Amino acid sequence: MTTDQMKQRLLENFPDGTVEVEDLTGTSNHFRVQVESGKFAGLSLLDRQKSVMAVFNNEVKSGEVHALSIKTIIKE
């Protein structure tokens, strides 16, 4: 999975979002993502992170994405 593919998928799930994706190792399996979205309003930090992780559930389960560091910001 490329950073562009990850960004596109995140924007599909968080259409009001501002998204940043970084490949941490250059191997396309360790990523850092930052998502700012109004969809996070009222959610706990854990629930915000779970909602981002759910976007890549299949890739994490298959090992295509080995590590995913997530930062979420509530868009005001």
C-alpha cells in the first residue's frame, strides 16, 4: 500500500478531513497518519483511533500494513 493509497482511503472515510501520511521506513508497511476531522467530535481518543484503524483493518490483518501510528485531531 502506498502513502497515496492510504491518503485516498482516509479521505473517502473522513471527507471533511485533513490527512497526512508518512511511510516511516520506506518499505510501505510502517506508516504514520494524522487525521483532522469533525467526525471525531464527541469520541474518546481510543474511539477516534479505532475509527482510523478500521479503515485499514484488512491490510493490518494480512500483514500488508505492519505498523500504524495514528494521531487524530478534532476539527472545529
